[in-house]
Amino acid sequence: MRQVVVQWTGGIPGYGDARVDGRYAISRPGIEIVTDAGTVPQFENRSAYFLRVANSGPRFAAAYSSAQPDRAKEWTGSAWEDRGLSCGMNPVIYSAANGLVVVAKCVAPTGAQGWRYLDDATGQLVTAESTYAPKVGEPQIWEYTAWPDFRIGQGQTGVKVWSQPTGTKAFSFEALRATGQLRNIHARRVGNDVAITVVDYDQHLTTVTWATMGEILGITVPPPNPLCTRCGRPKADHLRVPLVGGGETAVCPRNVYAV
């Protein structure tokens, strides 16, 4: 299990997304986009909204707002290209059929909520509205990404996961807190491996966690100020690791932790 942590400032969140293969892109509003391959300048020094990484290759897309209507922009690996008008939240996502970016425009089927995730089993795009709240009898997880045996999204506070063997529980790991305003949760899965991106609105941190299903389901969220369950030492004794954008965080020396 490992993480990347990016710190950002300002009123616009540091939206991000990641793939299981290690590709990630996280916005530092008004400054740059931090990726596994280096930094990319923001389009016209503005701030990316609702960023999504392509299903393969170096591309990613986001919405950009100005005095004019929002427009979707895509980084091709070497330049920003315009992908037309966009509207609402979560307006960009990538198609499984052709790998191209799909842009929501506040009309059916997405309405103003946009897209949530790509269903791996069917290849269909799932709307955010359909996952906004749990139905009766479903796990109490909001704005979720789901597989038949696993679901992840928002709880009333913090990140919640559900699986058939464990039921619903909180999920946290190192810089990813167990409680707070943790939003814009993206998850991608390939077999037993998962990449989870979470935006922490309180601490202005965006984290990407790469883990196996076994690691996720085995996590037990400890009480406040615990000993580290991985090495048995107080977290105050952990390594101090600088964050992208300034500051630092404590990291268990048994974790491979990249920034």
C-alpha cells in the first residue's frame, strides 16, 4: 500500500484522479497539475474542475470556468485542446468504447450532476445522480463507485467502503483521515488492485492510495492518537515527508510513500 499526497490552497478544491498502473493527475488550483510524469501548467493559469485521467496513456481532462460558459479541456500529453462546452458537476469522463473524453452538458442522461464512473463489467458510463444516495437496503454510502463485491464512497463523514465479507466500515490510511469533509472520491480497480483518490476539504490535501483489496478490507480504523498498526510505534516517531506544495506529514517507515 502506498500514497501520493498533494497540498493545495485557495477556495477551489484540488481535484484529482488516478489509475491502478500508477498514473495520476492532481490539480493545484491556479498553479499547476501534479502528475506521475511531472507537472503540467494549468490552462491559462486557471483552475481545473472535476479532473479525470484517461483509461490509458498520458491524457487527462477537466472543466475550466471563466466569465464565459464552462469548457472541457484535455491535456494530450503535450498541449491543452478544447473539447467543447461543458456544464454542471463531474462533466468529463472517458469512454471504454473508444477511449475518448465524454462531456456532460446538463441534459439527459446526466443532468447537472454529470458522470460518476465507468462500469468495468458493462463498459457503460454511470451517472453521478444514480449513485448520489443509497437506496433502501443498500450500504449507507453516498456518491459511490461500485463493483458486485465492493463499494466505496462518502459516509456522513469520511470515506466508507462496503464488501460482502466485512460489511460497511470506515477507510483511512496515513494522510487519509477517518473523518472530515472527504469528497470527490474516485476509485478504479483492476482485479485485486485499487487506486483511490480523495479530496480533503478541511486540510486542503488530495491523496491517492494504491492498495490491494486484501489491504483495504483488512484495515481497522483506530481510535485517536493510536500506535501505528503497521510498525507498533507512535505516529509522532514516524518519518517526516514533505508534501508537494509545502508542509510535511508523518509516514510509517514500512510504507513506500511517494510525493
